[in-house]
Amino acid sequence: MKDETRNNPDILNTLFDQFFDYMPEAVTVTDGEWFILRVNTAFSDMFGYSSSDIKGKKIDNVVTPEGRLREEAERFSEATASGESLFEDTFRMKMDGTLIPVSVQTVPVNLDDGKIYFVMYRSRPGGMPGNLGRDEMFSAAMLENSPNPILVINPDTSIRYANRAFELITGYTLDELNEAKAPYPWWTDDRSEKNHAGLLDSFVNGANKIEYLFKKRDGSPFWVEVTGVPVRRNGVLQYYLSNWAEITARKKMEAELGHLAKHDQLTGLYNRHFFNDYIEKELRRSHRFGHPVAFLMVDIDGFKKINDTFGHQTGDAILKEMANLLSRVVRDIDTVVRYGGDEFLIVLVETDGEKELVRQRILAEVELRKPGMDILGYPVTLSIGGSHLEPGEGNKLESALAEADRLMYEEKASKKAQGRPREKESFWGREGL
């Protein structure tokens, strides 16, 4: 049977026709002058022409536009005519005029009655061409030297290409990432699963300026904004193009601005703007879990006189030290706010109204400050008023704050009326103002 097949031209032609038509590469057969004799199905799929559309036409005139690419193709054909099988990465033109990146290989075949050429085209989406004309070289140089990191990712998540900017920002080279698949080494451990799910979604829907926190080879964090495009052929994903814009400086500035919006610049405590947002949430928690919320309003006695006597620099130092003291004596779940100039507000959550215990802790901390323990040594005393809200009394917030403020000023007035000495509650222990 084998000999019969080998010696039967009809059977051989049939087998060749089947083989030719089902080859995965786009293939055309031309005569010795490069006129098209036939094309296979993959060629029609790639370029949009049927065999009858272009049979008898010169291949270079069909798949290259006039100009530089046509001239380049003709030079390539002339070189092939010398008898060598040549390979080239370049661009060719579809029936609709679209240029597509392809790898071209020509194979000359000598027959008894002349020469024919097999010209094979392979799609090379995203591949870096190895032999380009000037325009393609320009495009490739732009890709490689883009200031933005660029990745080309295969459908199985393996890395197909990474440009120089990617290597610089991550510390990983393309050689190191050969065949690497998700999860990638620049993903943070806590976000790995979410990043993987996001990548697979981007294969379908693309990505539009999605922000990611990644890590470099040395472990240092950096932020990028990712825009991605899935590239398909006949509805099948060929690769995913991911373009990064580093936004680390912007995210740092946003964080700093966010911190300034919520914190007092001098003391580092939360400010009144933060308190207004925070207390609404805390009162809802109070109502839900049945815990009261207590308030202590703390004021530095005679602070204006301290400023006038010792200067604003000393006054600022005292405010900062006061902020440190108050932060130390409360629990981690409590909140200290710089409420006004020399006025502080402490929010005590889940306290069952035990605000007096915290008040005594603050005064005890002040009492510990003895002469010689601090380089400032300026006499400071505190007045403290307190109030609390039971669960479900969130609508009485203003009244509760006003009550704490009233009691604080009553204590201040009582001290003045009694002319009591300050050393007992002195912040730094030295007498006399």
C-alpha cells in the first residue's frame, strides 16, 4: 500500500491538498516570478482574501502597500531567488488595509520545469521583531524605551515580554521572568488572590486605570496605575498588553494630604474635622451594641498667660507634651482630639460611663511630673469636665459636649475662686504663674 501511494500521483496530490489546506500557518505558493498559484485557508483567515481573489497576482503587490514595505518585500524576494530559505519579522497588509505584525519565511523549491516558492506567514502579536524596517524599528524602540513599564502576558499568565522600564521599577529582568506565571513575585502576599482574579478579569474586560500596590525585588513598595488591553484573533485571546504608570509619589502626597485633613499639624492628634465624621459612626455602634459613650473635655489652665510669659514656642511645646500625656493614659480604642486652641476632647467608648476613673488617671499622671524631670519646667494645671451618652441618645450629642464643657469651666472658675495652689496638679511641678 505504501508503494502504491508513493507511485500514485492522484493520491499524493490529494494528500498534499489536505495537508496544505490544514496547515496552521498562512501559506501561499507562487511561481518563479512570485505570481500566486494558490493559498490555504489560514492565509484567507489571516489576510481576508480567497484563493480566487488573488490567484495570478504578485504576492508582494497583494500583501504590502506601496512604499517602503513594498520595496523591502521585493528586496526580500530577490534575496530568496538566490536559493536560500529566508526568515523575517515584519508587517504585512490585510485586504482591509490593516497592517499586521508577522513572521515571514520563504522556501524556494526547484522542479524539473522551473522553480516555485512557498511563502509562510505566522502571526507574531506582541513579539519584538528581530529584522525591521525603519518605521517598525522606531515603534520597537518606543516600546522598549517607553518611560512606562510595559508587560505582554500570554493567556496562561506567563510573561511574554517586559520592557526596560519594567525591569528598572521592579528589579526583575525578562530573562528571570521567562515562563513565570501568576502569582508574580511583585505581588504582595495579602493581595495575591485578588490580583490574580483581577488579571483574569482583565483578560476579558481589559483594565482602565486600576491602582495596585506592588513590591520591588528588594521588598520596597511602589504604586502603579494599570491600563490593559486584551488582544484577540478570531475571538481568541492572543495576549494581554499591560501598560503601567508609576504613581508612588502621587499616592504618598494623597496619604499626606489625607493625614493633614484628619490630624492636627502641631500635636499629631485627630482634629475636630475628623471628630465630626468619627463620632457619628461611634454613636451608631453605641446604639447597636448597647454601650455608652463618655466625653472628657480637658483644658490647660492659664494657657494664654503661659504664651504671653514664656512665648509661643514654649506654648507649642506644652501642647505637644500634653497631647502625648493624654494619648498615653487612654486605651487604644479611645480617641484624643485637639478640639480647640488649648482644649482637648477625649472620647471613651464602651466605658459604662466610667469617665471619672480616666479623669483621675490623667490627674495622677500630672502629679508624677516633679521638678527636674523635664527640661521645660513650666507650671501647668488642668481642668477637666465630663459627660456621657447612653445607647440610643445620639441625638443629644451637642448637649453632652456642652455639659462636659460647662463642667470643665466650672472647675476652672472654682480654682480661681478658691485661689488654690497649682503645684498639686502641676504638669511640670514648678509653682507660680
